[in-house]
Amino acid sequence: YIAPNVVLMPSFVNLGAYVDSGTMVDTWATVGSCAQIGARVHLSAGVQVGGVLEPAGARPVIVEDDAFVGAGCLLLEGVLVGRGAVLGAGVVLTGTSRLYDLVEERVLVGTPEAPLAVPAGAVVVPGS
């Protein structure tokens, strides 16, 4: 039952996007064309997952199974989010972003040839 004066906020999954079963797309979240979202993923409020129709050869954003994407995150330019990864609220990732891996003490860098891949099970928080 929905009370007559309650307004539900929308979310958008664009034509051509793939969203697997058990995935939650929260309010004001947008999944762009050609993006691929795995099973049991949580896309929190205001998340934007970029889609790609052009240029030819561009890579889609892929979020693998069981990942959590926090509120207000922005994923663009072919980013791959590994299985079970957690992105804290406000994380912005592009294909050429840099992540510092505190466990392995290394920098993960995306390039146009090999966009950024967030490791499976990683926890990413916004920072400098």
C-alpha cells in the first residue's frame, strides 16, 4: 500500500544496460547504456554509472556480483569494480583514476588501454 500523497523518487536504467537479478537500484541512481551490473549489487542513492555508446571501441563500466556502491558515487570510462568490492559514499572513479592499495602498498592506475580495475573484495573510500 502506498499512501496517496507519497511521491516515490525515480531511478533510471537506460536502454542497453544489463542489470542482473537481486540488484537494488536506489533512488536517483542512473545506470547508463551498455553498463553491466552483476547480481546482488547495491547501487545506493544518487549513484551514476556511465554508459557508453561511442566512441567505437570504448569500454562499458562493469560492476561485478555482490558489490556495494555507496551514495553519490560516480563510475565512468570503463571502470571495472571487482566482485564483492565496497565503494564508500562519494567515490568518483574514471578509467584513469589512481587508487592506493594499503595492503599491497602499490598504486593502481588506469590507462586508456587498460582502464582502472578495483580488486575483488576491496574497500575504496574517497580521499586524495
